[in-house]
Amino acid sequence: MRIAFSILFILFLTLTSFSQNTLKAIVKDSESKENLPGAAALVQGTNLGASANQNGQIEIQNIPNGRYNVTFSFVGYTPQVVTVSFPLESATPLEIFLEPSEEELEEIIITSTRSSRTIMDIPTRVEFIAGEELDEKGNMKPGDIRMLLNESTGIQTQQTSATSANASIRIQGLDGRYTQILKDGFPLYAGFSGGLGLLQTPPLDLKQVEVIKGSSSTLYGGGAIAGMVNLISRRPTDEQDLRFLFNGTSAKGLDLSGFYGKKFGKIGITVFGSRNSNAPYDPANIDMTAIPKFERYSINPKLFIDFDDRTKLDVGFNYTTEDRLGGDIKYIKGNGDAVHQYFENNETQRLSTQLSLTRKFDEKSSLNLKNSINHFDRKIEIPGYIFNGTQNSTFTELSYSVSGSKSEWIGGANLWTDNFEEEQTTSTPLRNYQQITLGAFVQNTHSFSDKISLESGLRGDYVIDYGFVLLPRLSLLYKSSTGFSSRIGGGFGYKAPTIFTEESERIQYQNVLAVSPGQNKLEKSYGANWDFNYHTELGEVGFSINQLFFYTYLNNPLFLVDAGSGNFRFSNSDGHTQTQGTETNLKLEYNNFKLFIGYTFTDTKIHNNGISVQNPLTAKHRLNNVLMYEVEEKWKIGLEAYYFSKQRLTDNSYGKDYWICGFMAERLWERFSLFINFENFFDTRQTRFDTIYTNTITNPVFRDIYAPLDGFVINGGIKLSL
């Protein structure tokens, strides 16, 4: 009996000792004494660590006996090192108070997933462009967001007009109509306006850009098969935010933009205005514009009202007008004759409103009502042909969200209306249509532990005339305590047919017949992404890598086919389009230097009637290289090099592979900065190694545009912050 008692006593001491080798801590803000969810703790000299849960609690188990320095850290706070000896004398959790860092870090809140979690804790993979990176890209192209998106891995902007520079965005090899572009969560750039949306969005009033690749249909509905881009506007703060940007280019362009934001108690306002213009530009001296003559004005005022601590109203209005004239440069300059008479004129007007009303019932639940009304009028004219139409669309959504310590829910219902009316200018039957979509969705984000979270969603859409679609989606996040995380997710998507695609945009919709429920059906898809993310310190060098694998299967894709008698019609293929590939992003930081290397492999194939071909105008290999040197508040210097591999063209030939290189420098002072950018300084142009049209200059037949046309362009200017 005595021996048995001794054994039990020894076991009790052993278990007690083991239990004491668990470190428990609560991390708080030293000033407000509020808990800091997501704070990190690392036991130095080991690979042991953990992140704080929603209550700021950290637990690290199985720490060997000994004396250790434990580092507690959180973004925006000064790290704190605490020395702890194990076994512990007490099981009482430590209270750690972190002090806010003297450097004020801009808080980045990801809004596209509609979750209150930090980006590190969101199961859905979200890429964002914000802060200094957004400013740097804005220096290079202050008039629009094409370059901002095109220089990201996995994204390619595709020019659809050789003379007017119209463009769309491609994600992971899929055509532009499969990407949904939002502004503050509102669908504003779809359908008829899609070919000009990227060109008519200056970046000065943007706080950040959020990109979700792969199907994002649960929250935002049809059209997000390839992915979703959400442009997030600046909001007013208690401090005045007054910015001006003046930019000029060697290609005869001028950009003037201004932004003002201020909060006055319970009322805040922001106002953005811009004027962007360019003279006709022909660097190849072929009498065809690489950059058209255009003049654009935009105004975007917004009002923010806090009725009380629980009720908020945001109201915005946007107006944009533009006249864009490309083609034969002699005709544009008023020197046209019987030979020099080709032109392409785009006249557009955009009016839109946005309203968001939020009512909080308590700290955990809220109700949100959103509405937008959009009017887009566009007239396209080429010699002997006019396409003139008006698109009116509305979006209304009511959603309810509730969050707990482990789980968050959001559910809601939406109504979309899309109405297009065309003015009869030719013998082609009118392409008028009306699409109405009713949808309902629910999404849950649940944390099973500090390491594993799951986001699941289900959406049901009924598209009048085309039927019902059920769209499930799942995303799983795994985080270790050693700087490693992984996300895997997938979902279903769909796209309702319209005549507005890259193919029809290239021919200005001439002789394109209408789509109809009797002849066309929904395009449906499913796809998945899987990524790994790791970051660490290699001596004095910060190192991080993200590896993504993606796959999307698109059934019955819509193609433009010959209908005889000179007409074209849209037909759903009996086959499918399949895209798969990888994205690799590597980042190295040393002192004031940052090196970014990105590689994209995209294999997109069209399968039809037993024949498989590469999707046209899709670079199979892309390489992004950016080296930055930054001295805080003084200098920003960047060197860039981008590689595009050969692309299959629609005539089954292949274009040439090419590099684009650039150099940017900015000198900063307290209230203003001067910047200069040497874009494409090796003058890579399609007109240097290939043609852009066949036939005669009087009646040109344009080829695919797969490389830049504007070539080497210098731009520079001044930014004021008052």
C-alpha cells in the first residue's frame, strides 16, 4: 500500500509540474485596458508561440523547464519582452499591457468579406493594395487604375480597342466579364460600361483595393467567377484631409485631382473631383493613335451622418462625363481627307447614387440597408456606323449580421435590375434586354481554435428568364505559431448572358445579334484555391513567401460566332473552359530596401468538340520584379521589370514575348512631394515588332492588342497634402 501511495504521489507531482509548464496570458492595451485579439506571443529560443483569441487570451503549452524570454507583440504596438521561469509557481494568467507604437500605423480593415476579423484571421484569401503601395502606383498612372491592377500577380488588363485604349481586367486567365468590379461594395462597373470602367476611375480618393481571386458569389452574386475587385474609398476623419495631385506626361497627358474629407461632430463629408485629358499621341508614326484624344470630368461628393452611436447613414453621388476620340491622327487634328478618315469616338455619361444605412442593436448585431442607382449612357461612332445605348441598373440589399466570441453570421437578400435600351441606328434588330435577379445568402465564420477557422456560405439566385442557381462556398484557414498559415477554399459561380463581352467590344457591337433565353443559358462554374504563407526573419533580412494554386472549370461558355449574312451571335459552347495554375509571391526586406518577386503560371484552355486550344490573349508565364528603396518621409525610389510570355491570338498565330521596365522616384516633404516616373523606358511597343491592323488605313481591320502601344512615357508632378 505504501509503495502504491508513493507511486500515485510521484505521478501527481509529475502531472502538476507538467500543468505548470503552460503559459497563460491576457494581452491588453496599456491605455484603454481593452483586450487585444490577435496579439502574438513567442517563446524565444523555441518554435513555441500562439495568437490571442477574441478575448485577448493566449495559451502556450508544453514549454520545457528553464528560464525563457517571451515576446508579446501586436500591430501598432511596441513589443514587450517578459522573462518567465518554468515550472511556474502560479497558474494565474499573466496580464500584459502593450503600449501603442510611436509610429502611427494606418489601420487596414478588410471589408469585402464583411467580417469583423483582421486579415490574418479571415479564412477567405484576400489580397489588398493600400498605403504606400497604392500611392506609388498612383504616381505611375494618376488618371486610372489599369496599372495598379495589371502589375499584380495573376491579373492582366486586356486592351480591347487599338485606337481608343478601352480595356478590361482578367484574373487567372479568364475574360473580363467574369470579374466583378465594385466600389465600396456596390456593383457600378458592369455591362455596357465594362470596357471603360478601368479608364474612368482615378485612384486619389481610394483608401485601398481588395482582391478576392476565384469564385466570390456568396456575398456578391453572379459575375464573380474569376474573382472580385472592391475599390474602397477614403472616409472622413476628425482631422482635415485635403489632397491635390497635378501630373503631366510626355505623351501629352494632364491629370488634375483633388480630395477633401472632414468630420464635423456627427456629420462628415468627402468630395473628390478630377479632370483628366490627353492630346492624340502616335509614338510609332503610323498615323494611328496609341493614346486617343480625350477629356474627362468626375465629381463624387459623399455625406456621412452618425445619428447616434448605433445609427449611421452614408450617401454618395457620382457623375462622370468623357469624350474620347481615337483613330487616324490626321483626321483627329482636322487634316483628314479621302484616305485619312478613320475614327472611333466614345461619348459617355455616368450618373450613380449610393446609400448605406446601418442600425446596431447592440455590440454584436446590426442591420444594413444598401441601395445604388446607376445610369450609363454611351455612344460609339466609327465611319458609317453608330451604336448608341443607355444602361439603367439598380442594386438593393438588406442584410443582418451577428457576431460572437467564436462565430459570426451574416445573412440577407438582394434585388438587381439591369435594363439596356438601344437607339435604332442600323438594320440590326435592337439588342434591348431587361434582367432581374432575386437573391438570398447566408455566411458563417467559425473559429474552432486559435489555429483553425472555417468560412462557409450558401447563396440562391433566381434570374428571371434563366432560372435558379445554388451557390455554396467553403474556405478553411490553418495558422501555426511559427509564421505559417494556409488557406483552402472553393465555390460555385455563374454569369448571365449579355452582348457586352471583350469580343463584341472589339468590333463596337457592329452586326452583333441579341442574346435571348430561348437561345442562350447561364454560364456556370466551380473552382478552388489553395495557398501557403510563411514569414520569418533570416538574420537582419525579413522573408515572406506566398504560394497559391488555383483551378476553375467553366461550363457552356459564351462565344461570339458567325451567324451568316455578315452577322454574329452569341452561342453557349457544348464544351468548357478550364483554367489552372500557380502564383508565387516572394518578399525580402533589408534596412530600407524591399524586393518583391512574383511569378504567375496560367494554363487556360478552351475545350470544344474534342479540340483543345489555349485561351487567346493570356500570357502563360508572367514575372513581376520590383525593388524599392525608402527613407521614411524623405525618399521613395523604385525599379520594376515585368515579363509577359508569348500569347495565342484569335487568328491562331502567336505574339512576341516582351519585357516592360520602369523607374520611379519621389521626394517627400511634410506637406508636399515631387514625383517622376519613367514608364517602359526600353520603349516596348507592339508597333515595334508587329502590326496592329491589316487592310488599308482608310478601312483598317484591327488585330489583337497583346503588348503596349504607348511605349516609353515619362510622367511627373506634385502632390499636396494640406
